[in-house]
Amino acid sequence: MPSPAPNWPFDIRRIPFFYGWVIWLVSTLGFLFSIPGQTMGMAVFTDALIDALGLTRTQLSMAYLIGTVGSALLLTRAGRWYDRWGGRTMTTLASLALALMLIYIAATAWLSEALGGSAPVGFILIMIGYFGVRFFGQGVLTSASRNVLLVWFEKRRGLVSSVRGIFVSLGFSLAPLGLAALILTWGWSGALMGLALACAGFAVFSYLLLRDSPASCGVLIDGATADDDTSESQTPPSTTLEDARRSPVFWIFALSLSIHALFGTAVTFHIISIFDGAGRTPEQAFAYFLPVAIAATSVNLLAGWLADSRRLKPFLVIMLGGFIMGAIGLLNLEADWGYWLLVAGFGGSGGLWSVISNLAFIRNFGPLHLGEISGLCTSIMVFASAIGPAMFSLGLDFFGTYAAAEYFCLLVLVLLLLAALVIPHRQEHLPQH
């Protein structure tokens, strides 16, 4: 797919306001249109797919695990494509590919029946579908939507990303209810077809409105003018993927973000069972998400504003400390203080996680290879999110409790906190105010 001219179909210099805000809008929508590839998006279709394909819940879960891990292995290469072709092309292609994979999943029941209707056939068909929506949705579309915004803002990059996070969190929270309503109205395959049509429409929208960078369009970052004293942005030197891999800074950020993906996904996946083991009801398990979302959104907005003028190391240390606090709360969930410690720890640290995932790699390694470097981190995170639920489930099978898996996550968090305190972050580039 050839990259369009930067000022096609219109010259953004004729727009009477900074075009970065249009990029912000498309970036936010990109996250929201990735919902069919996110865990909460596909989870709504679980029971319908079990019935349609004749699979057990464990078989479907394993297909999801294999598809997710497979997608993780290719995300670094997808980041390389982003660096070569830009956010405009990659967002468009990812949206179209996600639409096609949703159509494919909608047709899996028919395909399975045509191929004999056996469980192994259904398993392979849905595993391919899960690979596709996870790779193009959770992986490529999410990463491209995140990265394309970062090069348009520098002085308020953290705050702008955090405001986007508010809308994304709200959309992700409401998505299961909306998708369930679609299934009731159109059926599960009809709902998938509707989502595919919406993703295809977003592909056209992003192709028309997205632009890869301010420089390619003849404008300056942050909407500055040539007369501004601060118009010259001190762009940080860019690091190659190979050099980033050799940097302890990359690994402390990547592993810290990934333990959240592993731990958080596992707790969410098994939330009812975990709360039941602590003597709490399913209603209490579902109610847990509201105070966590409030804490995460509040911390995200505040930390995004503060991070624009401060180094990220303190935020990383506080995030890991908060997760440790949440893990202790989870191990004592039967007590009220344990419940609120879990809410405060996971909620507040989740807000910091969003800020760090947006800023860490462009600040430390520059914009030139951002897609490839952030793609490697995304690959690790997706892999971690895939094994988290299985690890907790196996822990329950072997020990009769989730405590062993929880203690393992707590140990990893403590080791990462110690490493974060020791590792220097000398190369981090702070925006000039």
C-alpha cells in the first residue's frame, strides 16, 4: 500500500488550529476501535463460540493462549513496518486487517461445519482467528495509535496522552455492555460483522486524516511558530533496536510494564474465583472494577501532567511499589484492609503504567526507531498477558489456591523495584519548557 502524500487530500497548514489535536482524536479512536482485539472485547463472545464450535472452555482458552503468544512473536517486526511506512499507513492497514479477521471469526462456525464439524477443526479455526485479532487489534493498531501521537507533542506529551487515556478507559469499561447489547440484537456473528464494518470505516477515516509527523507536513511540533523562542525542539538522539536491547533501561521498563500485564490480566481473568476464595461474592468482584478505574484515571491524569517536566524513574519506582502494595492486599483479600489495599495499589499503579508506557521509549531512545523498540516491549507484554491466566490456573490446580502465583508475582515485583532503584537513567530526554 503506497504511502499517501503528506498533504493529501488537503494541506493541514490551511487548518486554523494545530493539527496535532486532529491526530489526538484519530489516535484515541484507534485505541477504541482496537477493542475487538482486546481481551475484554473477545471475552464477550466466549460462550457463543463454545456453543458454535463445540469446544470446551479449556479448549477455547488454549486456542486464545496460543493465538495470543503467536501474535506476540511478530510484534517487533510489525514495529519495524511502522518505522518504515509510518503511522498513517499502519493504522489503516491494521484496521482493515482487523475487519477481515472479525469477518473470518463470524464465519468460523460455518467453516467448521463445512470441514466436518470436529473439535480439532474448530480449535484450529478459532486459534487462527484469535491470532489475527490479537495481532492486528491489540498489537499493531494499539501500538500505531499510541506512537503516532507522540511525535506531534513534546512539552505536554504526558498530559495529552493522559487525557486520551481517560476516554480510552471509559470506552474499554463500557465495551462489554455495548458488545453484549449488539449480540442480543444481531446475534454473535452479526455483531462481529457490524464491528468489522465499523473497523473498515475507521480505516478510511484514518487514511484521510492521519499524518505521520509535523515535519512531513511543514509544521512544527506543539503547534509552535518560527517566531517562537521555543520553536526549536531539542529532538533526542535516536537509538537502534540493537542498542536498546543492550540497555538496562529498556529492560527495566519493559519488564515492569509486562509484570503488570501478566498480574493484572490474571486477576481480571479469574476475578470471581479469586474473590470466592477470599469469601467474597461475585457482586463484590464486579464492583471492584469501579474504584480501581476511578483511582487509575485520577492518577493517570495527575501523573501525566507532572511527568512532562520530570524524569520517569520516580514514577517507575512508585508504580512498582504500588503493585507490591496491591499484591499484599490480594494475599489478604478476606480482610477489608486487604481489599482497599488492592484497590489503591492496582488502581494507582495502573494509572502510572499508562503514563510510563506512553513516555518511556520515546524519551529514552528517540523517535526514529520508536515503532520497532516499542514493538518489542509490546511483544513481551502481550506474551506476559497470555501466560498470566494460565499460570494462576495451574497454581490453583497444583496447590488449591492462587497464593503461590501471587507470591511469585510479588517476588518479581520486589526484584524489579530493587533494579529500578539501582539502574541510572542518564539518557532520558526531558522536553524543553
